[in-house]
Amino acid sequence: MEPDSVRFGWIALEELFEREQDRLSQGLARRVPGMRKSYIERDAWTKLNVTPAKIMQQEQVLTELYGYIHPEHDAPPFDADEVQCSYNYLHACHNLYERGLLSDITIRDMQSQALLNIQIGYQFFENWIDNLHADAGFKPLSNVERRFLAWQTWDLTRVMVTGFRGLCEDFLRRHPGYYIAPKKINGSAVETLFSQFKYHAGGKLTSINYATARRAYLIKRDIHGHRPSQAVKGYRDVPLYVREAPFKRK
């Protein structure tokens, strides 16, 4: 991947693991205790396992990378620019997830630190893709494009961030005095919400058709109303409480 025309990627983490091994061989303490060789070897398991992804976003990893880029008494290493990009990427993920969507920081208003952290992390990716769009050869929907996230990842990230902010805004407006703990939000409820929207999008929910799918659900709800609880048969029948319908009669 190439933010600001500097190539970076997995190699920074492979070299971090090698530095950890060197410290162990010298009898020194590890700086990233949770790092394992199996997390560095990229295979089908590593790509789907959550633990390696979470380890890469932890403060220990960020601190180690920062110390490598900015040594106290020596000149910066030859690959400082590449490792700095890796650091910036992981730091953005850290803000977006560890200090935002997966944090224990309570959200009592829209100026909550958790929401600010989410915005800071998300802004990194927006700035990145804005720079790439200046290149006429950038094709975000191409499977061979390697200068940005996979388009599915970016698409769902936008839906996730926008949807979570909307959830917080609506909940805090409806329930003053209460708060949201991001880490404790019920994933099943979120899945139920998006499952119904996905159904109205023909099975393919994206940030482009999200508003249309949501509108279709709200119109159906206004026309037919909610079924009694005893008649609920599947996820499409579960009542959803979302913001007001976008269509308003004049």
C-alpha cells in the first residue's frame, strides 16, 4: 500500500518480530509480549483470525515502531519513511477501534472522546483515498489495485463509522442522561439491523445503497406497521428503531 507515494506493508511487522527475537537472544525484555511467530506468517488463518489484527493495533507495537523510527542516539534507519507509514496506518486503526469502537470510554454526548478518536482514525483513510483519487490510474474497485484497502473493507468501514455515529446521535437524543459503552454494544442487535437493510438492498448492502435500503424499510414500516410480537418469525419481522424517515410530506 502507498499513502503519500511511500510503499509500506507487512514487512515492517516482520522486522519488528525479528527485533523482538534479537532482544530475547541478548537476554533483554520483549517490548511486544503478545507477538508470536504464527501472527507474522501470513496464511488463511492469520487473515481471518482476530487476535493478530488486534495485537498489531496495540500500544506496545506502536511504541516499538516509534522507537525504531526515532532512535535516541543514532540516525534514523534507511527505511524510516516506510516504517513511519506503517506506524501511521496502525495508529489510525488504534484510534478507530481500540480507542473508539472497541473502547470502554463512555459516550454521553457527541463530543465524547471515543467519537473524536473514531473520527481521527477515520480521517486518516479519507485523506489517503482523497490523495489517490488525484491519480487518474487509481481504480479502487479493481482486484489488482494495491494502493489502498480492499474496496469491500473501505465500503463497510464507511457504513460502520457513519452508522455508529447515527446510532449515538439518535440514542442520546431519545434518552438524555444515559450513555453508550461502545465495547458493550450487542453485536446481535447490530446484525439484526443490517440484516434487514441488506434484505431490502437485494442482498448487497453498501455505503452507496445504504440510504435507499433504509428508506425502503422505513416506508414498508410506515405502510404496514409492526406485526405483533407473537407473529415474529424471522429477522425481517423484528421491529427496528431508527431515525425519522427521510421522506416528508409538504
